Amino acid sequence: MAKLSVFLFVLSFSTIVNAGPGSHSLWAVATYIIGETPFPEFTVVLMLDEVQVGYYDSNNKQSIYRGLNPTDKIYDDLAQEGDDVFGEIYYDMKERSVQLKHHLNLTEGIQVQQRMAGCEMLDIGEPAMIMFKDNFNAIYTDQMVYYNMTHFKYDAGKLLPGWDGMMQAYKRRLYENDLLPRCIKTLTTFLKKENNIVMRKVPPRLRLIKKEVSGGLQVSCLAFGFYPRHINLTLLRDGQPVAEQELAGGEVLPSGDGTYQLRKSLEVSTEELKKRHNYTCTASHLSLDNKLDVSWESGAERVHLSTLSALFLFNLYLTRQVS
């Protein structure tokens, strides 16, 4: 069920806000469904940075938290807080879905409303941002961001009339004086309990891969097996960064084992291969003291593409035999 909620959310929003280096985040990803499905009417997935730490649905109406010692009193307290907060979100989204369904004159079919709400905190413990973002059938309805505790932004979206000035002022005070402190307190608690998971640092492994394609070679930089997800991966040609618009890929993806991977690829024509260029993949990551580099020098006037591929496969075979 939790995977369904995250999947629907990713489809609806082009990006999920992630805490950057030097900060941590806590996000509740809620999904409310109108119509007959095999899934609960309402689900919430709670994410600490990039790690799922909690789950709630309208069938059980109980918050479930993971942890090394889930029977600790701290988890009982979190569960009670979660039940209250998620219950409020449930009834708010339910009421809003009825309004949206009536406003759009929807009578049949499955309708999906989603909300992402949470906060971000700097490593030094200072609140950085609180935000919520709503959509209905993949169309934005509301977005409120309050960041650096000085800048307030509200976007009413496209479907319903937005808040007037008095309501915006009220919401700002509510988020600043009530919801933000509660969110930061919960975030801090989870960080203490899940420190070994979210604070771990796993260095990336780096590969420069050459693949024969029609009209030339595809040169790819692949970084994999790293955590956290923030990484700088650059493909250099003769020491100069290749422009991002020339590259394919570039999205950090989960590897399925709690780590991440990133690939950036460049297509090099046969004519360009005849020039002697040095291609270098370089990566920097929080787990590394120095950058990782791996290089390859082209020179197709001496080696045919088929020979390059054969040599690459032979070298890969030898590497596996040695390891």
C-alpha cells in the first residue's frame, strides 16, 4: 500500500522535494481516493530524508513506525501524534475532495487527491522550511511554502478560489507557531532514533562505459551504490565539462537496495572519434574526501569500433577474473 502511495505521488508531481546536503527533511505523502479500488481510501507514507519511517491508512487508523526498538515509549508517543495529525489530514482532504468533485461536476470514475506536507531543518537544528502541496487528478490545487522563516509564498493553483489576504495571514501564523515547531520536533526525534540509517555514508562506485551505437559510440558515466542521494557527476572532454544539453539521463534513481545510481551518457560520432579526445567521469560525494575519476582516450583512426567493443568486453572479463 505504501508503495502505491509513493508511486502515485511521483507520477503526479514532477519532483519530490529532498533535503539537500547539510539539512534533513520529514515529509508526509498522503493519498485520498474517491471510487472503488482494492486500496484504502486514505494512506500516508512518512519519509525521513529518503527513508520511509511510517505508514498510516484509513482502514486501521493507526500509525505504524519502523525502528530498532519499535516498542519504545518514544514510538507510542509518535504514534499518538501521528494518529492525530493524519486524522486531521484525512478529514481535510475528504472534505476538499467533495468540494472539488462538485466544482468539476464529476459523477463517476476514480478521483485521486494527493498532498505532500512537511518541513526541512538544517544540520545545526535551525528550521529551514515548511511546505504543503496539493493536487487533484494530477492538477495542482494549492501550494504554500514558508522558507528561511522570512519568505512566505502561496499559489492557489487552477481549480478552486484561493485564500484571501486574511486567510493567508492566519495560515502563516498557524504554520509558524504551531505546525512548524511540531514538525521540527518530530523530525528531530526521528533523527535521533534512525541516526544509523539516515546519517550513513556509502561511497559511489564509478564506471565509464562505452557502447557501440549507430553512427558512433555512446560514452556513459555511471555512479552507483551510493548514499545519500546527493552527488555531483560530471563528464569531461579534454578536461572541460560537457554541456548538460548534450547529455542523456541525469536523474538519480533508487537501486532497490537502499542506495542510489546516476547515469549520464554522450553520443560520440565516428568522425568525432577520429579525433584524440580524453573523456573523464568525475564524481564528488559526501562520503568522499577526494573526487573519483575514471578516463578513456578515443582514437578511432587506429581502432575500429568493433575492436573497441571487443577490447572492452575482454578487459571486463579479466577484471571479473581478478576480483
